[in-house]
Amino acid sequence: MKKKISRLWEKAKENRHLLVALGITLTVAIVYYLAWAIPQTFADSTHIGFESGRMDNNMWWASDARDYRDTGDNLFGNTEEETVLYRRPWLYPFIIGFLRNFTPFDPDYSLWAVQFVFWLATIGFTFGGVLRATKKMGLAIFATAIFWTHPSIIALTFHGMTEALNTLLLSIFAFIVLKPRETGEKWAENKDYWLIFLMSLLLVTKPTYQVQLAILLIYILAKSFKKWRILRFWGKISLALIPLWIQLLLSWQILGTPIVSDVAGPTLKYWTVTRVYAKAEDTTATLPEIAEILKDWTTKEEIAYLLNNKKATFSVYFNNLISEGLLADSYFIVNDNNSMNIAIMTLNKWHFYLHLLMLPLMGYLLLFNYKGRWEAIWMIYLTFLIQTLASGVSADQGDRLIITAMPLWIVAYATAFSHQLSLKE
């Protein structure tokens, strides 16, 4: 035990500059967090804050949050409410249900505390990811500040929603992708399996990561073609997919059907097809009235309608993607004049300009730097792009569908910026 403590102390001394930089970053970030959260506690136009009389309403204000809460309570046998495990995969409801069942403290404050820790951990992994990719301490501090100064994730920590967990998992994914294989550490040799495991956790947090998981599996299988006949290889792949197997088993036991989520169907129908119908038919009917018209349409009929009205489909999709996503405000702040909401919208606008500016540069760098570290950046940037493009099928969600990808593009852009600096040197 003494030897382990001694080795840990030696390692801490070797990395003292890193630890001091991270410690200062986290301290300043906490002060910044409280500078937003405390005033919003007493604001009338927001669902954010620590006030005990409003905490329960804030945490479960959104219908999605109530779904997670009821599903979590159902997993632990604490409610007669019907589970929506077929729409809200198990991981986040399990965290909520566990806290509500076992915490000795107020469960709403306990969930906030856990999500606050998730936010701090995301800062740490984003810092580590940038430092690992660029080897520049100053750039890591600056790039990480882009994440923690954005108030949107701060707001999301006060709600029973998946975004704080989602953001943390993505920051860990980027951090592990950038782990060099030649370190000699056993877990680094199994990096691909850890990446599959993380993407599986993301899938059972938000079902939209089915595409990313499929691409990652295809990539790893293609890269490891010679290992295909090795039983151990498939055993590790199967173990890495354990979060997915749990979801399929739970849904099969509870619902009689193994399913990850059916959320894609209602999202397409009620957030895309209804808007395309309103635009294509030039109707004065409201979206709820249109939804009644479309409620019995099959997915095949919906897709056929979208293809037959391509102009309206593209118009709705890009409006959802840009106005309702990349340039959106916070989902939880009612008044547009709220200072926190103004800050969120301003930063989202500047981030959108940054994405446009970086798109050609990232394309160029990724095409001509396809080995070593850039292989990892390809994986990180592609994960970000797919998540962003997938958000275009939804609407009225604020920026929460896209904001969680911040650790991905921060690491990717910091690497590109560092590369350009190296070229100048």
C-alpha cells in the first residue's frame, strides 16, 4: 500500500503543472457556474436554480424528464406508472431511480449534485483531450474555457435530462480515442473495445447514437480483419456491447419485445412530417390539427410524402437544424430577455460561425493527415457531424440536442489550430 501511495505521489509531482492548471481551471469554472446559477434561482423567467420550493418543478418540468423519472421509479418498483423503456433507454432512468431509492438526501438535490460532478468531470476530460492531442497547456486551458463558459450545459444540470451525462460520455470518448496505443499499458491495447463500450453507453443514454455505434463497429471490424476468427476478439466485442444487451433484455422482459427505442418514429412524424405537410399544403391548420391528420400514417407513407415534397422537406430540415438547433436558445428559459438566455444565443451564434469557418479546414486537414493522431480526430469529428445532422429531424428542443457535442468539436478544432501553429513554426 505504501509503495502504491509513493508511486502515486511521484506521479503527481511529475505532473504538478498539469494538476495546478486543471485545479485553477476547475476553481474558476465553479465560481462562474455559481455566478449564473444563484441569480437564476430568483429569476421568474427560468427553470433553473437551487430554491427548495422550485427545485422539484425545475427538475421535472419537461415531459421528457418526467418520463425518465417514472421509468427509473418503475425499474426499482416504486411506482405504478407505466414504463417508457421503449422510448427512454435504461441508463439514465437507472441513475435517477437509484438516487431516488437510496440517497439519504433530497433526491432532486442529489441528482443536481451528480450532474454538477458530471459537468466538472467533462471539463477535466476535455482539458485532458486537448492536452493529449496538442501537447500545449495554454491551448488546453483556453479550449476548455470554451466549454465551461457556455451557460447552456449549466442550465441542463438542473433538469432530469440526459444531457449532462451525454456530454460527459462524449468527453471521455474523445479522451480515450486520443490515447496512444504504444504506451505499453494493457488497457491501451484494448482501446477499441473501450470505445465500443462507451458508444454503447451513449446509445443507451440517447438512441440517436445507433448510427455512430454501427459505423464504429464496422470500422473496428474492418481494421481488425485478421482477428475475426479469434474467439477472444468476439468475446471482447460482446462484452463491450453489454449496455446494449441490458437494454434489449430489459425491454424484452418488460415489454415482450427487445428494442433500443422507438423515439425515431414519433420524432419524424410530429416534428418533421407535420411541418413539411403545413408548408407543402399551405394550410392554415395548426400543427396539433395536422398531427391528428397524420396519426395513422405508416413510416413508409411518411417517407414517401417527404420524398414527394423535397423542397418543403429540405426547407423544414435546415430550419430545424439551424434555427431550431445551432442558433437556438435554451429549452428551459422562458423569457428571451433573460441575461442567461441572451448569453446562450450569442455564444451559439458565434459557435455556428466557427463551425462554418472550420468546416473546409477540417476537411482539408483530415484528407491529408489521415494517419496517427488524425485517425482519432476523424472519429471524433465524424461523431460530432452525425450528431449535428441527426438533430435536423427534431424541433422545439432548444440547443440541447447539439450542445452536448461541444467536447468533440473543441478537441477537433484545437488539434487543427495547433497543427496550423506547428506549420508556421
